[in-house]
Amino acid sequence: MTLTDGSRQWIEQELAPRYPGARVREPELRAVGTLTDCFYTGDRHVCTVTAHLEPSDPGYYAVMLTLTSDLAQRVNTVAVPELVPIYLKDTTIIE
């Protein structure tokens, strides 16, 4: 997950003057997923993977998923086409 440029600017230009010490803390997050469930549906093998991320910055994040197949030994990259909203009130920022 990557904090969007617009959210970075919002933190630096709007929040920082109102809340001394407000800054972009962790604009990029990565997590390794955990396989939680697998099943067959017709001729397809479907698995569910979960990952836990705790963003430090309020704003909107762009998400990129990378899936790795152990059977085929290849990496397939799938881009999520929309932004994922992370809502935190600016009044909860504590330095």
C-alpha cells in the first residue's frame, strides 16, 4: 500500500500547521499474506489469503497485490484498479 500524493500533501500542508509535529510517518506498507482457506469450484482451485496492515497515516492508499504460485514457480502481479480509503480523523493525531 502506498499513501497517495494528495494525502501526503494534505498531511504536510493542512494538518502540520494545525497540529505541530504532524508529518507523513509511514507512506509505504508491505505485508506477507497468510493462506486462510482453499477450495475447488468446478475446475478451479481458489484460495483466500489475508494480510494485516496498520497504517500510521490518514488518507487514501493505492494498493498493489502480488500473487505467487508455488506450483507454477512464477509471479503474477494484479493491480487493484481503485483507491482504498483509510479514514482517520485528524483530531486523533497524537505526537
